[in-house]
Amino acid sequence: MLKLEDLNVYYGGIHALKGIDMEVEENKIVTLVGANGAGKSTTLRTISSLVKPKSGKITFNGEDITNLKTTEVVKRGITLVPEGRRVFANLSVLENLKLGAFLRNDKSEIEKDIKYIYSLFPRLEERTEQMSGTLSGGEQQMLAIGRALMSRPKVLMMDEPSLGLAPLIVKDVFNIIKEINKEGITVLLIEQNAQAALKIADYAYVLETGKIVLEGPGKELASNDEVRKSYLGEN
Ligand code: ATP
């Protein structure tokens, strides 16, 4: 469905992605794990066309999307939930959700999707008029995911959705990711909480200083000794 071929990305003199090959199959949960600075965010940002690769190719259902504008990538169904949540603090919950649908004009369907998001996140419905900047960290994360869903993505990319959240809320976030995936949305997930990500992932890639060093089914990597020692902080 989504394919990255020999992708090379530079930030000035820094070679951040060194020939990445990756494939995300439809309806799967795929995760990208690796240490800080390995290039995980850069990979997602390149898919979203926020960063331009120097060479390589990104295709989506066979179409070359490498040099499209970000809004065109969103229109095709690939949406990013960026790290650090980034909700519009001075807008209400409802206004934030509506902004997620800015490329759509099917009003009644938009209303339906808002209802669906409120069924996924009842806490957001209770806070529909609240200014988003006053939501708790977990609520802001829910809102960021909800806002991304408002674009009706085929592929939802998430950059560290559990960062800074309390353990109980982290569990909620992972359950929501599974539920979203069951609805037919393909998920590409970056997580610092690698063990939890590998558990729910159908397939996983391990990134080290801009290169993929290992790949395989999530559960297989989670039980791989080398992965456990090097990436999951176990002995
Ligand atoms: P983290 O988990 O810490 O977010 P990451 O795996 O997502 O790490 P990236 O953010 O993709 O890693 O960064 C990859 C490399 O590119 C790092 O060496 C980083 O310092 C560098 N880098 C990222 N963004 C920029 C930028 N805007 N300008 C210059 N260098 C950058």
C-alpha cells in the first residue's frame, strides 16, 4: 500500500535517512522503533512531504507521491499525528476537530465523524466547548488523534502518541490504536515505548542512525534477545 524505496534525507550536512526501504501493508499496524535520533520522525515527516528527500521514492497504491505537497498527501489519505500533540490551544475541542476536516465539504458526514470520535473518546465529548490548551496531556493526545481521524485517513501515522502520559492513559491510547485499526485504518506508529508498540504491531522495523537494521513481525522482534537488549533496555 505504502512503499518507501531507497530513501535518502539530509538536513544540511547531516545524512538523517540512509537508504530506507519499507513497506506498510493495508489494514496492518506497522511500527518503527529505535533510539533517539535514529530517524523515526524524519521518516514520517518525509512521507507527509514536510521534508523533501534527496533521492528515493515513496509510492501509495502505486502512485508516486514523493514530490506532492503535504495537503495532497493528506487528500490521498495519509495523515500525521505529530509529536507533542500540537492542538490549537485557543480553540475549543469541537473547533479543533472541525479543523481536522478542513479538506472536506461533506457536512453531514463530518457531523457523523464527530459523533464517532466522541464515541471513541467520551472525555472529549464532555469537554466539547473547553479550550484545548486547558485539557490534560492525555486529553490533548486524544484530541490530536481525533483531529487526524477527521480527515478520514487510510493511513494514520502517529509520532510518539504515549509520550509523557501516565501509564493508565498509555494503555487507553494503545487500545484506541487497536480499535482504529479494526475500523480498517492502516497505522504507522513510532513509539518510545517499544515493547508495547511491538506487541500490537503486525510488522516492525528497527532503525539505527538512519538505517533499517532489523525487521520482522512485531511479536518476533519483541522476543528477539538482541532487540530486547539494544532497544528495550532489558538485560
Ligand atoms: P527522537 O526519538 O529523538 O525524536 P528520531 O528517531 O525521531 O528521534 P529524528 O527526529 O528523525 O529522529 O532525527 C534524525 C536525525 O536528524 C537526528 O540526528 C536529528 O538531530 C537530525 N534532525 C532532525 N530534524 C532536524 C532539523 N530540522 N535540522 C537538522 N537536523 C535535524
